[in-house]
Amino acid sequence: MLGGIVALVVAIWFYRSAEGRGLPSVPWAMAGVIAYYVPNFIWSLMVAKPWLTTLHAQNAAVMSSLVGHSSIFVGLAFAVLARQFALMKAKPSV
């Protein structure tokens, strides 16, 4: 649920940033969601899930919670990078 809320905030953030720069807003909002979800999904499957299985075996509840939400932070970091290096450098079509 928290990941979906973050994805919605990223979409709105990209939409408003693109709108302010005179770029097409909806495609950039979708690009923001993709830039968030792809690394989020990859991290979740390749890093977080295997790590969680070892943490559950060790009864490390707090660390398990942090690792379980780590994919949100990874996705958000990639969305921030996408905004800085793609959206902010895109030229508006005249």
C-alpha cells in the first residue's frame, strides 16, 4: 500500500514538473511511474526477498520490516535520478 501511494506521488511530481517546463505531462507522469516501479520490482525480487528469508530464520523483526520496505526507497531513488537527468534536461517542443 505504501508503495502505491509513493508511486502516485511520483506520478503527480513528474506531471507537475513536466507541465511547468512545457513538456507533455501525461507521458512524463507515466515515465515517472515506470522509473519508480521497474527498479522497485527488480530490487524486491532479486535482493529483498532472498534477504528476508534469512532474516525471518534469524527472528530479526525490525530488520525484516526495513528490508521489506527497502524496494520503495530504491524505486524512489531511481525516480529522483530520472527526474534530474531526463525530465529536467528535456527540451520543450516548440
